[in-house]
Amino acid sequence: ERQWVHDSIDGWDFCDAAVLVPEPSADDARRLSRPETLLTIDQIDRVDLAKVVGKREAQQIVDGRAERRA
């Protein structure tokens, strides 16, 4: 079983460490900011549709379903 061990650091320690961390690549930044885009089919039903495709597209999907039922 994995257990995390950490020490508290102050602001100056944080600043010293932050300088050493490289900037994320554009791909990493997209993956970190929109992790839902990397979901598998098995995982996707657990996330709100608007989070996966965006609010506008989600509303279009909902409206399209309603039209087909009518």
C-alpha cells in the first residue's frame, strides 16, 4: 500500500522549488486542464456530458434527442 510522507514547507522553500520545475508541454497543459478528454468508453458515463463536450454541444445533443422522441 502506498503512503505519502511529506514535510511542511514555507513560501520561500516553495519559491526555490518552483524555479526548478520545468514548464509543462502544451500537450501536458491540455491534459491537465481537460482530463475528461482522455477518458475511455468505460469511464465516460461517469462524467457529466457538458464537461466532456462543452455546454453548447451538450445542449445540442439533448435537443436532438428530444426532437427524435417527438
